[in-house]
Amino acid sequence: MSLALGHYLALSAILFAIGLAGALTRRNAILVLIGIEIMFNAAILNLVAFWHFKWHAILTAQMFAIFAVTIAAAESAVGLALVIAIYRHYRSVDVDEMKALRG
Amino acid sequence: MWECPSGHDRVTCRARKGAPTVAETMTYAFLILSVITLLGALLAVLLRNLVHCVLSLILFFLGVAGHYFLLRADFLAAVQILIYIGAVAVLILFAIMLTRNVTGTEGPREVFGMKWWSGGVIAAALAAGVLRAVINDPVSQAGSSAQANSSVAEIGKALVGHWVVPFEAMAVLLTAALIGAVVIALEEVMRRR
């Protein structure tokens, strides 16, 4: 068996599903963020796999991956600041208890 | 078949005849790294103790960095270790310490509750759908190529050449995120004064 693009696509799909399950099922806001990070990484792994197996002549996929990593870092910084602000307000980071905007 | 490169003596070569080919080695490396990555992701999602979750997340990030090395994206692998393990994981650890007591365990929860089942079913359905598409699509058959290679110098030139506008936009975004994070986290303190 030699390595093919499909192996990486399958791995990324499973990782994305794990991250999604974590983001949907955990109640702690920090663990929801961890799930989102796992999904981000699965998507970026997909980009790099496509670069390696199909379009290695051009750097576009790697550039997209670098920008995606930058945005993920900014997102996690703002997300964790929000978690800390919410904790100061509610004394809890349980996403089930944040009902202020419920219609 | 292994061919004797010049400069190697015959004994080394004969010992290497039974060695795996490059493709086989890549497959083994892929399998080992995949096990590490999947284990890290699963534990990060399933463990009870928040600090343990972050440690598993670091294992997951390391596995992904290894995958980048295997795919010959060296710069991205270095970026992955520096940014994700060096910055994001440490940031999450600090957030845990600021929001919980240092042990950081989650409160009691109903295992296999309604939320657990619905989230698991949605994620499993998504995985099944994407995996089915991956297996059926001919693009999955694309094999690995030895030419795939990227030097840091090339990436640097592209970043300040063809990609300079998104590069500058990233700089503005990072500054805005930095200021925004400080403002959001400080708001309550300012109000108290």
C-alpha cells in the first residue's frame, strides 16, 4: 500500500468529526474552543495534503495554510478573552448557563 | 529495489537490501502519526480534567506537525509547533487557570445524556458522508510525488511578493485581535474603578 491523497482526506474527515463532536457535546466553553481548534487543524491538514499530492508546483495551498493558522491564532486569543470576560460576569464558563440572549 | 549509492561500502549496502522502500516508510510513518493524532484528538475531547485535555491537545498538535514534515511542508511544521504548541496551548492553559481552580475539573455531567447522543450522531453522520465522498472520488487516488518540496526562502519571497496584500491584511487583523482581546478581558476591571 502506498500513500495516496485519500488517506489524508479520510484522516482529516475523522479529525474534523471528533472536533465537531467535542464542540457540540462539551459544556465548558474552553473545551468548545479546543474542539474548534481541532476542526481548524483538520481543515489545514487537508490544504497541505492537496498541496503535496496534486498542486505541489505552486505555493498557493501553503499560503492559505499559513493565513489560516494566523487567523486561528487570532480567533483563539479573542475567544479566550471572551471566555474570561464571561467568567467574570457569570462566575461560570458553562455554555448551558449562558441564557441571556435566549429568545 | 535498493540501489547502492556511491560512497557506501558494500557491507552497508547489503545490510540495507532488505530495508523498506521510501513509499513503505512513508506509509508506516503515516500510520504511526495518524494513531498519535487521532488519540490526541479523542482524549482532548473526552477527558474530564481540563489540564489533561490541553496536554492531549498538545499531543494532537505534535502529530499534525509530524504530518506536515511527512508532506514536506517544513515551514508549516515549524509554524505549527511555534504557534499552536507555543502560543495557543499555553493561552488555553492560562485561560483554564484564570477561570477555574487550578485542578480544573468539569462539574458533574450526565454521561450519555441527550446532548452527548445528538452531538455524537451529528458528528458521525458528517464523518460517514465525507468518507463516502472521499472513497468514491477519483482524486483520492493521486499518489505521492517526490518533487513536492518547498523552501523557506521561496515562501518568504512569495509572502512579500505575490501575497503581500493578504500578508499586510493579516498584520492589521492580528493588531485588531490583540487590542480587542485586551479590551474584552479588561472591561470589567475598568468598570469597577
